[in-house]
Amino acid sequence: MPNKSARTLAARLQAASTLINNSLNDPEILALVSAYGYDTDRLNEGLALYTQATAAISAQAAAAGAQRAATLRSTAAEAQSRADYTALARVVRALFAAGSAERRALGIQGASPDSEQALIAAATKLYDNALGVEAIRDMLATYGYNAQRLAAERTTVN
């Protein structure tokens, strides 16, 4: 198995940049490396490749940061959606008897959903039917869940 270099990519690129720049800026070094085919044109090609490599590394780091930020936003949104769903489900369980038509209409039966997909399906049913069934909507409004709040929390689903 080949040995991996202990130096980081950034350190290797910096070393290459130093070698290229020193060769270009010092006539004595340039004369020595030119004897091995590394003339000014070839060294400038290397400098251009160095610039491209550092730009690619910067772009990769930016993309990784953006991906991490998106993951954090998604996780926070799911947590908020789950908290909103759980709070409304508790109110529904307190208001309507187990096995009632209202609970069936709202999908509040059994345990709360575990997976993200199950949560989305359950929350969609809960909010859509809470908004769509007038008697349920009116009852929930007396406990702080008016149509505006239900609609606002519904937008966090998905």
C-alpha cells in the first residue's frame, strides 16, 4: 500500500508556489532549472496550474460550507415542524376522545410519527383537515389555534 504524504494539500501547493516563484524571480535558480526543461514559459504554466488548483480548493471549501449550512437549516426546520406538530397533536388529544371522528379526520391515532416522511404525511393531514373541517377549526381556535396559526404552521411542513 502506498504511503500517504503527511503534508496537507495546502502545504504541498504552497511549497510548489514557493519553488515556482523562487525559480522565476532568481536568475541563478532559473538558469539551473532551465537546464532541466523548466524555462520561464513552463514555470508560468505551473504557476497558472497552481492558481487553478487553489481556486478549485476554495470553491470546494465554499461548497462544503454551503452544504453544511443547508443541512443545519433542514435539521432546524424539521425540528420546528416536529415541535409544532407535536404541540397541536397534544391539543387534539386533549380535546377529542380517542377513536373519535375528529381524531380520525386529523390522523391522530397511535404513536407520533418517527421518520421524516411519516411526519410530513401526518402533519399534512393534520393541518389540512384542521383547516378544512369547520367544526374542528372552530374548536381549535378557542384553544389558540386559529386559521392563521394553522396556516402558518402548515407552511413549515415539507
